[in-house]
Amino acid sequence: MGLRKEQMPETFEHSPQQKNKSKWGVILGAAFLMGSSAIGPGFLTQTAVFTEQLMASFGFVILMSIILDIGVQANIWRIIAVSKKRGQDIANMVFPGLGYFLAFAVALGGLAFNIGNVGGAGLGMNVLFGIDPRIGAAITGAIAIGVFLSKEAGVAMDKIARVLGGAMILLTLYVAFQSNPPVGDAITHTFAPDTIDVFSIITLVGGTVGGYITFAGGHRLLDAGVSGKENLHQVTKSSVSGILIASVMRIFLFLAVLGVVVTGFTLDPANPPASVFQEAAGTIGYKMFGIVLWAAGITSVIGAAYTSVSFLKTLSKKVANHEKAVTLGFIIVSTIIFAFIGKPVLLLILAGAFNGLILPIALGTLLVAAYKKSIVGDYKHPLWLTIFGGIVFMLTAYLAVVTLINKIPQLLS
């Protein structure tokens, strides 16, 4: 039975030049989709707070997290590509029923964090135009819906991720220059930190490649037909590029915050990153923060909606047959919940607990899948990647247990 037209993978036709250009656009777009999905409102706050706590030694945390992130991303994307299957389908082949749990956890986490993403985008519009954050959230939701309603939604998604991802990085770089950070001190402490905070390293890994984020670009490449052993080089390049995009943004933000806090300035606990932009570059800096926050919000909204539905569509024929409608509904529900309820505490706590489970379960499952011929055929997974992935699996599994222990009392209280 053939795939419906809207389910067919994108193809690269016409001349070799057009084919290569289209393929490169998808590869770069997948990297930016993953990277910009990671750079959400929580990413901005987390980076600012950790920098204030650890000062220049936070550079070491970033370095370690980049190395571990690459280990996760390269493993998962390669296995998805070589098997030509989505994460949930691979999980079901490793252990029947596991894919359904993974899809449920990703969708729940994606919905909960999308409420925060929509809210962050609304706050960004509030900073820029002074409008009610709920109205800003509604406008953002409408723009995101427009992206998915466009004739070539995949291409539109790739372009908006590239443009807004690039804009966030450039604006943050400007603020980093304005804050005049002690770059030499940051470099020194990146390789010789005063303190080593293991928990912050694991937290950053979970924030960058946890939940739906690590699958965003991998599933995008699969939908675009960039898969199989013959495309592994491009897939690996795209996976590492996604991590580097998010990491460049984190490094620039780290330097911007460091330049402000070394002067003795205390970040505003209500909005740490906003106070950094304003202190470093005045009113213009504050408006720049509004752009960055809105861009971070809407790109994460698009990434969360796309990836969450990509987990559900192969497990449900109804979702597959109405993929676009389900994606729009996902965005609409997130926007309505934020506009009328705010951020529901119970849902966010529950999603946080599930999100902590997703990375170790997904990574561990795909590492097992890498050695199953029924899934990957005659593909030989690099040993160093398996070891790399195993280390991250143990670290994130530890964090998942700690998260559950901390979250369960909050659910019962």
C-alpha cells in the first residue's frame, strides 16, 4: 500500500546543481531546526543563571556538555538514518510497546514545553511592542500555524530555523562585545576550572539534546529522504552542526553574562537574561533581547510541534492521515492553555519528569538497535560512538532517577 502524497519523502529532482543545493538546504535546515529548538526561553535563563553561579568556570561545563551532546546526537541520528526508521519505530522493534511509551513521553513533554515556548515568544513581543504577552503568544501561534499551512511546509520550516537561528546568534554576539567579557579568563577556566559541577553538565546535556530536541533534525532528514548508509557522512555533519549551532549561541550568551556579572552586577531573578542585555547595551540591548526571546520561542514552538507529531504519526493511522491538522492542533492547544490558564504547574512537573526519562531510554534503546541486523542490516556502528553513548546513557540515567525522586513529592504535595 503506497504512502499518501503528503507522507511521501521530499525528493531532489532537476539538475545536479539544483539537487545538491536542495539537499544541502535540507541538511543545514535540519541542523538549525535541532539547534534552534534547543535554544528556547529556558535555554536563555539556564545559561544566565549558571554563568552567574560558576562565573568563568561555566566555560568548562559548556565544553564538557558539547562533547557529550555530540556523542548523543551522532549516535541517534546515524541509527535513524541507517535504519530509515523513526525513533519510536526503532524502539518498538527493540522492545514491543516501548515505542508507544516513547511517543507518549515525547508528545507530553513537547506539549508542556510548548506552553513555555509560546509564553516566551509572547513575552518577547511584550518587550518589543509593549503588548499583552497573551496577545503576543496568540500572534506567535498564528505565525507558526502559517508556516505549517504553507505549500512547502518543510522548506519554510528549514528557512525560518536558519534565519531566526542566525539572527539570535548575531544579536547575542553584539551584546557579548558590548559587555566586554574577560575572554582570556574564560578560556583559561574552560580548561582549568576552579570548580567542576557535574550536575550542571548533565543538566546542560539534557537541555540541549533531551526530550524531543535530539530527534527534531534526525526525523526532518528522514522525511526529506536523506537517509541510508550512502548519506551517513551528511547526516553526521548535520548532527554535529546542530550541536555547534546551539553551543555557539550558548558560548556567546555565556560571555555576555560573564562580562556583566564580573563587574558585580546582580542579575534580575525575575528575568536573568533580559537584565544582561539591558545592562550591557541599554535600551537597544533590551529590545534585542525581545527579538532573541521571540525567535527562541517561535523556533522552539515549530520544532516541538513538528517532532512531537512525527512521533505519533507512524503509531496512529488517524494521525498520519491528518498530520497537518494534528500539528496545527498541537500549536493551538499550547497557545490556548498559555492564554487562558498560564503555565499549568502539574503538567510542567509531570512533563519534566518524563523529559528526564526520554534521553536515557531513547539513547539506550538506539544503541541496542545499532547491533540488531533486523534494524540496521549489515551496518557496523563505530565502537567509539557506542562507548561515547554508553557514558552519556549512564550519566543521564542517573539524572533521570534524581529528577523522578525530586518531582514525585511535588506531584503528591
